[in-house]
Amino acid sequence: MVISKKIDNGYQYTSCYGFEKFFATNKLFVVFLTIFIHWQIADLDFADAYFVAMSMNFSLQSLWSRHPGGWSAIDLHGGVFGVSVQLPRQAGEKPKVLQHVAYPQQVADAAVLAQMGRALSAHSFDVVTLLGRRDYQIFMVDKPAVRPDEVEGSLRLAVSTMLDYPSTEANLAWLDIPIRQTMGSRAPQLYAVVAKTELVNARAALFDEAKMRLNAVDIREAAQRNISLLLETDKAATCLIFADAEGVQLTITHQGELYLVRFISEALLGAADAQGQSTEPGVGQGSAPLTEAIDRLALEIQRSFDFIRRNYPAITIDTLHVAPTPTGLGLAELLQKHLIEQVKPLDLASIFELPAASDLSRPDVQAQYFHALGSALRIQTKE
């Protein structure tokens, strides 16, 4: 099975935290919950990944048998948002957004998906969709000290007490958390990603009804990690946050590896709305609910930074990137008052080639497409 492939320009392409769907010769399909992460230790490259099949007994034609030039990604959160992104063909190029289509506040039914499929069909890319944040769970757990073929059973038992449904009804995947930068004898840990098999099957069936071939189903942390990779430097960790109505997602990556994911349940947008927050940066930033929410968020971010510094002393943190928000909160400016690290607002135009005169140049529009754009990326750091 091939789970990490090189494309011609020397980049690695992977599907992080993905649910993969491949058709068998009898036209039936299998959806896999997978985690594809490329690791590099000294001169040894290998992919450390595991998967659990939702449905077995199907022979697969191939796994990642070709090098796609790009991906079409569809996000069903808050409407239906779709993009087609062409991956870089040579060093120095940016991923190119060829198409972006939105049906805001639309119910994601087969008719709307079929319409989206027609809008994105010109580029004939593989299709990936994202699960909603409440469609899956991520747990940090100790890595079981068992044989590789026993890990899945041990993890299923470990997460069973954390689920509100039988673990036998769950798709389970896991990702080792890097330990080579640690000090001392810290116990190995991993992230376990869990989603209901029924839910993933329903998502696949919806695309099937819309006559769209669904190749992968990802999670939101994967999309954010992919964008984080485009921001990486050789020196320090890349810290990125994205805020929406549900809370704030934080990811910390370093040299192509994911070290920390956190979802901070701090509804900044709700706090701003409660006080009639202006959509202009710097206006109304003294509102009590928003100020208190920023105080709490800054504290949680600082605790996350302290966790990395304490457990991975070889990794430095000097910058926090703030993804675009649906309204002009001036979030980077507000957080800078609390953090000693540099806080920088992220303009996706700095890492993507956007269509000329596109509304994607606006931060509020970038926020709507943020996860779709990230999910369309399958780019790793250059070797």
C-alpha cells in the first residue's frame, strides 16, 4: 500500500487525518479512516500510519496510483463552499486557486452538491470533503505498549469510556506524537481520531447520490495543518489559530510534523456580537465580553506554548499566525497585547495564488474558504 508519494518537483504529498474512498472492481466502495503523515528521521524516510476499514472483503484496484495535479475540496459547514486548487509544479510556485464557489447557508443536499460538482468539474480533480467539527473527536492518549497489530484493539478499549456510543460503531485512526525533540523519558503518546461509521457512510452516500466521486473525507485539523506547512521556517515552530463561531482551533507544527492540536471553546464572535462589535478592526475592541474572551484565549494559547517548551525544549516559538476571521475583530492586534511572541495576521494571498480581482482577497471571504483551501492541499515540506 502506498500512503506517501513524491511528485516531480520534490514535494511530498499526503492525506492527513483522511477518510479515503476507493472503488473495487465490482463498483462497490470502501471508505477508510486513515492518518497519513510523512516522517523523516536522519536519512530514513517512512510513513507511520494506520487505518481501520469500515467495510472489508473488497479487493482494491489501487491506492494513490497516480499523482493528481490538484484537488477539489468541499466544506459543508455554514453552507456549501468548494474550491479547486492546482498544486505547485515546481519549486517556488504557490498553490493556485483555479475555482471557488459558494452557496452560503444552503442545506447540503444532493441537489446542491450536484450543482457544486458541475461548477468544479472543469478541472477533473479528485474530490475531498470535510467533516464538521462535531462529527468526530480527537483524544490524546498514551501509546499502547503492544505489537503493531494489537494497537487498534487497545486504543478502541482506551477510548470506549470517552465515547457516548459503542466503540465497535466507531472508525478509529491514530497518529504518533513526535518524541525525538523531548527531554527525558516522556512516555510516547498519540492522537486518536474517532468518528461514527454511520456518519461517514452517510456522507459518502450523499456524494454518491449527487453523482460525485468522493475520494477522501478529512477533518478540520488536517486542513489547518496543511496550511501551516506552507508557513513553516527551518528555525521555529509554526503556530496557527483559526477562530469561528464555535471556538478557536490551534495547531503547532515543526519540520512537517504535528506536535499539538487544541480546540479552545472560546466563542469570540459571539462575544463580539453580544456587544455590537464593529466589523472594522480596532473599533469597539473595548467591549467587556470580547475583552474577557481575549484574556481567556491568550491565557490558553500561552499555556499551549508553555506545554511545547516544557516537553520539547529543542523547539522554539516566536510567532503566532492568526487566520482570517469572518468579521474584522482585529484579533492579531488584540492578542499582541497579551503575548510576548510576535502575532501576525495571515493573508492567504501570501501562500496561495488567487484569481485576479477575486473576492478571495477579502479576509471575511478567506475565512469562509479557509478549511476547504487547506483540505485541497497535499503538500509536504521539500526534501
